[in-house]
Amino acid sequence: MAVKVLVVDDSGFFRRRVSEILSADPTIQVVGTATNGKEAIDQALSLKPDVITMDYEMPMMDGITAVRHIMQRCPTPVLMFSSLTHEGARVTLDALDAGAVDYLPKNFEDISRNPEKVKQLLCEKVHTISRSNRRFSAYSSPAPAPAPQPSAQPAVSSLGSSPAPRAAAPVRATATPASSTSPAPKRKPYKLVAIGTSTGGPVALQRVLTQLPANFPAPIVLIQHMPAAFTKAFAERLDKLCKISVKEAEDGDMLRPGLALLAPGGKQMMVDGRGTVKILPGDERLNYKPCVDITFGSAAKSYGDKVLSVVLTGMGADGREGARLLKQGGSTVWAQDEASCVIYGMPMAIVKANLADAVYGLDEIGKHLVEACV
């Protein structure tokens, strides 16, 4: 059965071009188009598409507001189009927080210069998110903001200078917290926590990291598949929301407790036994930049059995070979459970390879990290 897609964009050219690209795939059917957010909501309710592609900047109602309404009234996987700028990153992160599953750069030059590559990427994304848990998952609601601390800045849902209002969480009779499939962890003096993720990762990382106290006893490294233009904005966002500190990693940074270092997009991040972070150019032979396997592998070499690694939601199998190296050294590997994943790809690869020491629901992982690290 073909994947039914609703295309939303105020640009007639872009709307037609996206529709043409998708319609050329016999396994995809464009069932409708909309020119603004209000039309998008009406079309989503009447056409019940499997996937919605959504622009941000539109008249009458912007894309983020439309996504929030759609998630409340008819939860549907949404693919956002965004610009590769700091503002584009901010908008995209807000859209993901509102409930969108994934994003693609809105680049007219690429459409003209590499039409086949654009077609392949767009169709792959549509097929992937059509199989996501977004439609029925309890995690389609925006990630909750942590309670403000007395001496801290208030949590914000955007990277703007003032806090933005958050949408109320949708009410669903079927929305129940994912339960653990593993016992509570044993305490251990870990020297490093390493977390790898992809599709669905920005919201998942926010859910996990906002549960950690400011005095969390272990250094943390984060590997999120993300373009180079986005990681700085994402690190800034997390730093504002979390009690721990979060920054985009730079070459020469030192690991320290209570600090999470986010691998920069387009590059690779490694750690050494002295606690120094190395940032290397992205290798064109590697599919992912940053790559979870690369960081996990360096952690295995440097810290032996003192690493606690976590693989969260994402498509593909990045992290599996790095986790294998960690396991061989005696370190611990956790995987997110299927029910709470947006895309059960990377964690599934860990579980199927028998590498997972524990499998936890998303909202349990932060709590268990606190319990495990001494």
C-alpha cells in the first residue's frame, strides 16, 4: 500500500516540485496540498495522510503552530523543511519539540543541481517516518520543560532571548508511560557516559538530560546525527533547559563531571584516556558525521570497562560496532525500548546483536543514569 502524503508549503514552486518528486515513486501517493497551516490542519483531518511535509514560514499560520494542532487533533508523522542557518536550526528544533519527527534542508539549488539525490533522500525520509511511532506514541507530545530552579534562568522552548510558551500536551486515552524491560542498574564508578542517537534524538536527549542534577558525577558525550549548522544551536538549547552544562564540543575540550559535550555536525569526536576531546574532520567515506561508532570506539579504547553507553532512537545501525567494542572491554550498554522510540532502528540493532545490558523506556533512562553513576 502506498504511503499517503500531504504537502504543505506556501511556495507554489516548492509545493509542485515536492509533489512531483514524491509522485514519481510508485510507493508514495500525494493525496493533497496546502498553502498554510490552517489548510494543513483541515487537510490532515479530512485526508488522514500517513506523512505530512511541512514548511515553517507561511501566511495565516506558521508550520510550528500547525504541527502542535495536528499533534493534538490527529497525530501524524511530520517532516519539516528548514534552512541550514542558526535561525533555521532554532525553528527546526522548536518544530521537533512540537511533535515533528524529522527535517530536511529546504535548498532550491540542490533540487536543481542534484535532483536524483534529492529524490532519493526525500523518498527515503518519507518511507522511514511513515513507519515511526509518532502516530500512536505517548511521546508525540512536546517534551516537558523541567521545573525552574530558584537560582537558574527559566527554561525556554526556543533559542530566542525570551521564553516562548509551550503547547499543552495532547490528551490520549492510550498514552501510557513506557515500562522498563530490565531491572534497575547497579551502581559503578563510571568515568564516562556516552549517548548516541539519530531520528527523534533531539527530543529524546532533552527528556533524558533534563532529569540529571547539576552535580551529576560523570562526564557525558553526546553524538546526535545533525548538520553542522544545527549542533551549536542544539547545544545552546539543551544548556538552557538542563541543570547540567551542555556545549558543542571543541578540539581540546576536557571531560568533566556535570558537563555534556555534543559532537559538532559534519565532524567526528573522539576521547582519550587523559580526558581530552579530539575533533576531527568528517571522513567522506563514513555515512554519519558525527558517527556514534567512532566516539564509542575511542571511549572503549581509552576507558576500558568504565563507560556507560546509551543508544537512543534513530534509523540505521550506527553505534552497534562501537557498542561491541565497549562490551568487549567490559563496559555497559543500554538501549531505548521500542515502545518509546520514534524510530526503532539503532536500539534494535543493539538488541538484536545481544549487546544490550539493559533496555529501558525513554523516561526511565535519566533516572537510571543517576542511580547507576557514583
